[in-house]
Amino acid sequence: MIHIKTDHDVTMLRRSAGLVGEVLAEMARRIAPGVRTIDLDHVGEEIIRDAGARPAFKGYRVGTEVFPASLCISVNEVVVHGIPSNRPLEEGDVVSVDCGVELNGYFGDFAYTFPVGELSVENEALLRATKQALYEGINRAVVGSRVGDIGHAVQQYCEARGYGVVLDLVGHGIGRSLHEEPQVPNVGRRGHGKRLKEGMSICIEPMINRGNAQVTVDADGWTVRSADGLPSAHYEHTVVVRRGRAEVLSSYEAIEAALAGVHGQAIPDSSGNDRDSAAAPDDGITNRITRFKEAILG
Ligand code: MG
Ligand code: MG
């Protein structure tokens, strides 16, 4: 069943997404050569718990496997669901951080792929294309489209550039559950799939390989890797389906401000525009975090 969100629901989902944004902005400030991903996980968990929320991924169960950490941190050829470890990050790595929280009964879930120091030309292009593919998908998340239109847009954009679109993992609805209907694949046929209705909240999350689309899963039951060992990227936003233009609840603004401040190298959109803030024009990050804190504290 697909839940249509009320204005109150959307307000609550925006707060949850705001907390995820705080965690990811802190990752942007900390990610550097020599940093261990397990330490990033601890920092993320502390921010989540200090806000009175719960890390949604920690203890997440699929069959008999239980995810052991607060963040999914996926380095280089790890596509998603990487388990934080003692391995130090190295110059040139690409690091996808996916964060989920439950705050006041509503879930937040979005992701960003970070550069560690200077990237190769190929990896920087991968990150830029994956992020742009996400926006191509978001542009289709409007009343009158179908789920297949989103996947079609992501797939077309990436395959035209020679990238592998991971089929095995999909986006999803989000609300009072982390994963709701409908599934939102990154491939699709135009005009096919569930009809998008005003007030549906969905996570769109392309997982894009520099090489082919095949993946494997480690013996730990979680770690998804590209089969050819080439790097992979993952960007995710939470959006509400609206008429004309999707309402983006998650924001990269604080993340990219932090990246620009620390490294001087946020991954620019292909357009050169900040499409993220264009989608949410009133969302000054300072105001948003202040509002968020007011909401938590008061
Ligand atoms: Mg998700
Ligand atoms: Mg996620």
C-alpha cells in the first residue's frame, strides 16, 4: 500500500532528512586520507542520538543478517551497504555514505558520495554523472509520471555515458517506515509502473558503476561490490511528488558548503548550477538547521 503524506507528515519527514543532512555535512568535514570509517560511524551515531533520534540502519534485519553499524560507508568498488571498518581512507578513494534515521516516528534516508583528496578524472566524472542522474530522476517525480519514468531517466543518462546501472537494488517509498511502497528502480520503461500521485514520498537513489552493472555480495551478507572491481557511486534524495516539480526534502547544501570549505572541491553538477538548492529555494541551511533544532528542542 502506498501512503499519501499529509502536510504534517511532510514536515516531520523534512525534519528527519534535516538530521541526516547534519550527519552527512559532518562527514564532509571529516573525510580525509588516514581517517577510519569506523570512526566516522561513531561520530554519525553520536549526532543522531544527541538529536533524540535512532540510527535506522543499526540492527536492520534482512533474514538472519543484522546490519551492525549506524552508517553504510562504501569505499571504491563497494556499491552500497559497506560496513564501517578500521581501514583508513586513502587519497583518491570515493566514499559513499548512506545515513538513515528515525526521529519522532518518521524516517530520513539519503546519501552522498564523497571524494577523498584528489580524484582521478574518471572517478570525478563518475560522481558527477551519478549525481546528475539523480536529478534527472527527480525531474520525473511529478504528478502524471509513473515510476518507470524515473528509472528510465536515470538509466538513459548513465548508460549513454557508458556506466553500469545496478539493477539489484532500488529506491523506495519512505514515511513511518524506512522502506515503503513503491519500489523505485533505477531502470525502467517510460509510461510504465505505478502512477505517481501528489503527496507520495520516495527515495530516489541511483547506484552507478564505472564499469559494468554486475555486483556480488560478500559473505557478511551486506557488502555489495562491483563484480569487475571498478568504483561505484551512490547519491540519494528524499522527495515528495508534486505537480510540476518534486519537493526535495533532503539537501546537499550543507554538505557541499562543507566540502568547498574543507577541500575546495565539491563535485559540481554538470549544469554548473546548484539544482539542489534550486529545488528548495527557501532552504538556507542556517535557517533550516536552526528550525530543525527548534523543532527538536521545543
Ligand atoms: Mg534509501
Ligand atoms: Mg539510503
